[in-house]
Amino acid sequence: MTTEGPPLELLLRRLAETPPDFLPAARGTVHTAAVVNDLLRLHGAREADGRLTDLISCEDGNRLRLVLVLSWLLSDEALTSLQLPPAEILGAVLGPSAELAPYVAAQQAVENPERREEVARAALGALALRPLGESESFARDRFTTLSTAERTRVLAASRAAEERARAIREALAKKAADESADKWSRE
Amino acid sequence: MNDPDQTDADRYPLLTERGRAMLRHLREHPAAPLYRRTSGNRLNARDLEQVRAFEADVAAHTPAWQPGTTPAWMEDFVTHCLADVPHYRRYQMPGTNLHTLPTVSRADLSRDITAFVPDGLPIDRLINFRTSGTTGHPLLIGSHPTVAAGYLSFHRRALRHYGIELTAGAGEVAVVLAGFQRRCFTYVSVTPQMSEAGLAKINLHPDDWRDPADRARYLDAMNPEMYTGDPVAFAELASLPLTARPRALLSTSMTLLPGLRAQLEARFRCPVIDVYSMNEAGPVAFAADGVWHLLQHRLFVEILDPDGNPAPPGTVGEVTLTGGFNPWLPLLRYRTGDFAAMAWHDDQPRLTDLTGRAPVRFRTASGEWLNNIEVTHALQRHALAQWTLHQAADGTLTFSCAGQPDLTTLRPALEELFGPAAALAIHTSAAFDGKVRQYTSDLDDSGQSRA
């Protein structure tokens, strides 16, 4: 998030206006890898990136739809004009789509304002960009607040910590723990 | 109550026929006391290997660092704490400089001990150390059979300073842990790292014996190589007509006055070693040659002033510990509530002027303020096992002690300190029950705020 990118509002509007073709109801109606390849060409790529083959074998329909949504987002002129390396653009498609797929439905990424912002910030973050006019720390904090993956991770960590504390308390309370302390001196 | 699901196989996984015979000997002697509990070393073969390696490690190293420095192991230890221990992980402090990290207190441990157990450490064989706490913060500390067994390594180090190598082995009793309380847990066990030599934790209180005279009969028959206990128990032990001679007495838990120490040494004709020890850290130091020698080479000791800054060598402050040998309770700047100064002998740090708890001030008849350490000094020649001194808001002093002190010398010693005009009452009782807060005052609360 070291460099300023386009204004956030512009990206949010673009996401809200995602054409229905980018949200196919069933797999197979759109060749996702071909769409991404087109996106990379828009960003100046001259040959296909080997990582695209991963998308061909991908079985996760929601992730593929998120790939399409991100491709739509990243083909905005505000981003193509930045002349970013195509390999980084592909990273901004593959990374956030993989991370968000377990938690965010592609439809929500378009229709829900908070999820739209999460997707836009995730894509910018993957390109080391932050929204125009925002400080680095604000951009980072705002993304952490919105991040479904982060929230899920924190909740899971907190549940695991509670479970561990409970297990320790139970282990300490066992009679066996109580009657086994062959120290040679007492305090 | 004992756990009916536990068997000797659980309590003593390595028990052999000779160990079984030792347990029978300790339990079934005609003069044996009433053993109220069962306990066990719980050491399996792998544990025993680990305990032996630990013992060799302790014997091979001496606690050492120069003033203003930290030992070489510190950085890795702090990194481990900040990464793996839930309580310390919350610090979110950049870097691993010990002196910039917050301190923790007994209250923190008491509030949630589970947050001090590192992630990933197995907890299926946890044991606990309990303290009721004279400070108002009872503790239940997580530990492990190998940690309990590790105490012996530090005892050996202290004994070695006095020229004693323990030799008890199969068929012999290595140690008797003596208490003298109305009620305390008692049990027998064996020590696998000493060929299953016997261990007995006993209560010298007459109520624990069929006949009070059995105490001397039993202890003479067991003939332990050494005793551990507190000054109150040792004062009682000294009153018994024992003929067997231990090789050492190791005193913990309470202040051991030089007067009582001299009396015990004369009575048992063996060294009486005062050990500074606590459940949170185990044995920290032992007294010899007028100073306290540190025992653990992976325990860093700081002396902090009331603002939490390191006190210069020679200045009394709070004993603060980092490290330790209990992986289930890694200490990171733990304020013990005990006070001492640090002095160096080459690169070996030592403690001086060690007193439990924050200093309490007392007002003399002339209005002068005295630190409690001066009271302790005034009592040095008296063979008191346990005592308390309280000053009421009107300045009245109440001195209470266990046993039968020589009042013809005790009163003058206290009057010399506080002035002949001081209002001073002296009470004696047979015994206190357990640990007590030694010095308290309604006039000066500076020493009680941290307790």
C-alpha cells in the first residue's frame, strides 16, 4: 500500500456495475482463463502466463466467479493507465480470489457495499496500492476491519485460545495433577 | 482425597521391587505416622533421561552475567515468550529488549494462569503447585513431573557448596520433608534418579502420630540423609530426642534467623542451608558466607526500583525474574514481591539484604522510622522460628512469636530498637498455622500496596 492508486469511489462504482455476464450462474458458460488472459493483454501482456492453467483445472465455481469480478474491476482505465506489470495484475486476480472464495460469494462482492469495498481494497492491496487520498495506516486499518478472512481468522484464533485455556484449567483441576508433586522441598 | 482411578503404576511408572519395598518400609513401619495422601514422581523412562540430562546441565553451569548485561540465552527466550505465550503475545512490542518489556506480578498469574502456558506444549501430564498466598493472591501453577524432579538438581548444587554429595540409594531414605502444622498433606514416594531412595513428607504435629514419641522412633529408623522444611518444623525437629544424624538440613519458606540456624547446626552437627525458593520459580538462591548465591543458570535476576527501573548494584529493590526451569510457566520480568540488593563477585551476581515482601516501616517512640530489616537484625541472636510484628494506628506494637522465647532478652532487644517508652505487647503461642505475614503496620502502608 505504498503508492496511491485510483479513488476508491470509482472502483466501488465499477464493481456495482459489473455486467451480468461476469457472474455466470453455472460453470462452463464463460472461459475464465480466456477472460483473464484478455485482462492481461489490456495491461500490455504479450504472451500467456503459465499460472492461467491453474484456472482451467479449478473446481471452485465461486472462486472462478470472483476471478471474473476481479478481472472486470482491474480492466478499468484508471488501472490500465498505470502500466503495472501484467504479472502483478495476475497476482491481484489469483491472490484475492483464492483468499476471499471461502468466505465471500461473488454475487455479494457486487451487491453488498461492504463486500464491494473489501474486494476493491483487496485488489489494490495486492498491487501495493492504496485508494487516492488515504494514508497507508488508514488504508491498512480499514481493510483489516472489512476483511472477512481476517475476521474469520481472529474468531477462529480466539475460539482456539478459549479451548486451550479450558483444557489447561481442566488438566490442572484433575486429581492426578493435584497429587503428584514429588518436590524435595516446599515453598 | 486421593483419586481412586490412580494406581501405583500411574504414580511411579518406573517402580521396581526394591522401590515397592521402600514404599512399604516408609508406610508400614510400626511407628509410621498417618499418611493422608498419595503422591508419586510420575517419571517415565524418557522423563528420567531428561531429568538426568538436566542435572548434568545444572552441575556444569554457574549463573553468570556482568552488571548491565543479560545472559546469552535471553534473546531466544524473549522471542519464544512473545511468540508462543498468550499473555506476553498481547504486548505487541517491537524488538526483544528485556528492559522495555512490562513486568508481571503475582496478581497477573493469579488472574489467569492459563495465559502463561505456551501454545503447543503438551498438557496431558500437567501437575499443579498450589499456594494459598499470604498476599491475597492464591496460585495454581501448571508444572510437570520433570520440573518437580528438577528441584533436586538445585539442592545438590547448594549442598555441593557445603561439601556434601548426596549418596543415598536403594534401600535408604534420601529425604524427609518435615512440616509442623495442624494439618498438612503427607505422603511417601521414591526418587528414581537416586535408585529409588525413599522420600517422606511428614507432619511433626502430634495429631498425625499414634504416639508423639513415635516421631523420634520413626525418624531414627528411617535415618534420612537430609531433611527439608521450614524453621518452625526444624525447631520442633530439634526438640525430639533423635539420635540419627542427617547430613544437612535445607530450610525454605520462611526467614531463618542466624540464632536458630546456629542452634540447629549445633543440635544436628550438620550444615543448615537457607534456600530462597518459590512455587513460581523453584529454588532461586541459597545462603552462604553472608550472601545469597543464585542457583539457576537460566534464571535472570533484576532488582527494580518502585518505578520499574533497574536499581544500581547495592541498592535494595524488588527481585524480578526472567527465565526459569518450568517450561509451563516461562517468567518474563516477574516481580516476586521480595526485596534484595545485587552484588557481584567477578561475573557472578549474588543477592544481599534479602527480605520477603515490600519493606514495612515502623515508628519508634521518638518518632524515628525504622525499616523492618532492622527488626530482623535485632532478632538475629534469638532462636525464633516464626514471629510477626504489627504496629497499630496509635503506634502500639504487638510482637507475636511461636514457641517459648527468652523474654528476658527479647523484650530488651525490641525496646532498644523502639525506645523504652514504646507501647509493646509480646504474645507467645505454641505455633502459627502455616505462613503468616511477618510485618504489618496501620501507620505505614507503603509495604502493603503491592501485596
